[in-house]
Amino acid sequence: MKVNSNRRLPAEWEEQDAVLLAWPHELTDWSTQLDETQHTFCEIIRTINRFEPVLLVVPNRDSARRQLESANMNLKKIHLYELPCNDTWSRDFGPMTVQTETGLLLLNFTFNGWGNKFNAELDNMLTTRLIAAGAFGKTKSISIELVLEGGSIESDGGGTLLTTCDCLLEKKRNPQYSRLQLNDALKQLFGAEQILWVDNGSLEGDDTDSHIDTLARFAPNGTIVFQGCNDKTDEHYKELQAMEKQLSRFTNISGENYRLLELPWPEACYDSDGNRLPATYANFLIINGAVLVPTYNDSADQVALKVVAQAFPQREIIPINCRTLIEQHGSLHCVTMQLPKGVLP
């Protein structure tokens, strides 16, 4: 199939207008630890606001405004939209933005709760409702039946997408598509010249079936930052070692190997019931002038910050304590979706 050369999915490190988040409330799965979670969200929003605005979906505008004011937030840089949602994973139900020859285009994919694991009817409608509310001005949009989550793909901005077989080929997402058909669809939708499929790598406790943003991330200058594991006794060791070997064989569209930067392996984290949680340093967020890196009160946190700094030497590297976020099996990148420059009115 011929590539749609009129489209390009920008890399995350390209200039942005804002970042989209959805506020945790008592009807979400955060209800049992709402105060801690809202504190973490305030820290994320406050940090992003140093560099760019935030679009924040809230269940009640007046209540949210009072909460944000009590946390000394700058409401001039927070655009509130009162809309219903099931949960807070904006990365997976927010719009994906491509550049076209006629301007930016919002791709509104179908979200079915990671293969019908969770109720997601409201989340699936959120981008449509944000468009109707004027959140993205006159930016054009199209709705797409294909089930695809933002955390399942990575773009280097130069014609290559990175994804995982475990996620995209999971049968409760798009059972009618073969790998070849999905490969062609991604090329058409995003204007990619090649799709790099990662065959190995998964995290215990991850509900997404191995989203790439928990495992390996593109960075500028032909770099991939990936989650390593050097503990031979850990259940993740073989999978992540196999992933590293495969990443070392990947090349960009010019045939050049990527520079690999390995993130340290955090100590195992567990919830109150003894279930392992998917702690990963790969789930960082790139914004204008900075990279926000999830930390877990772990001895490896500082090493992770230094690795990310190698990949982004011109940006401020900022730790965000995400120990609370992984209680619901996600982290920093999962609760955010960047909006490239030109999306907002």
C-alpha cells in the first residue's frame, strides 16, 4: 500500500500548544485514594503550567475551580471543560494530531477500554465532546472506527512509528485486522514510511497489553530510551532483554541504527493486596522546554533522571512522584496527551 505522504505524526518533542488531562473524581477508580491522586495531578498541572497551558476535563467546573484555587494553581493557564468521563487516561482517549498539507487534523480513534476490560463509553465520547465545545477551535477532525490508543504508538517525527505486537494484535481491539492490514492502516493514517513492531516486553500489572510508552520511547537525534532490567531473578528479565536485542537491530528510514539509552530497573512495587504494579521510567512526558519523569521513591530514580537528561540535554528534567498513579496501573505519560502547536484557537 502506498504511504499517505501528505500526513505526518509529529514527535512529542516538537512545539506544543497545551497538554490535555482529565481530573480524578469520586466516580473514577481513584475514589479510595482521591486526595493523594488529586495532589499528584496538581503537581503535574503546576509543572506543565510553567511551560504551557493545560486543558482539563472536570466533572463540575465550579467545584474544580475551587479545588485548584485552594491548591494555589494559576487558573489563567488552565482551560476547564465540564464533561463526563469514566477515568483519567487522556493518553488513550484523547485526540492524536497529524500534520497535513492543508493544516492540522485531529484523529479521533475508537477507545474500548483496552480491549473491553473496563467501561469506557464516556471516555470514547470525550474527544467528540471537546470538539463540540470548541476546545480545539477550527482544527479539523475525523472519527475513525479503528481501535487505537495514544500510548500504543511512538513517532520519531521522521516517518517511523514504534509499537508492540501484544497490544495492536490483541483480539478484542481490532479482530478483523491482520498484522499486515494494521501495518498498512497505520502508514495511511499517520503518513509513516515504516512501522517497527516490538515482539517482546511487558510489565506485570499493565492493563494495556504492553503499550509502547511503558517500554521504549523515541528521543531526538536517532535515540530510543528504553526500560531495561538487569535483575536476572526478576520475572521481566528475559522479556526486556529480548526487547533490547530487537531494538538494537531496528533502523530508521535511512537505514541507521538507533542510539539506545537504557533506563534503570526500579524495585518491585506492590499494592495493598500484594499485586505487582507496573512501575516504569519510560512513561515520561515531553513538553516545551522540559521532560517530566515519573519517580517512585526508589533508589534508581536519580539514575533514571540522568538517563533522560542524556536524551534531552537542552531541556529541564523534572521528577514527578507517581507512586500513587501506578496504584491504578498507569503513570505520568498515561494521564496526559500533548496538543501540537496550532491545535488551540
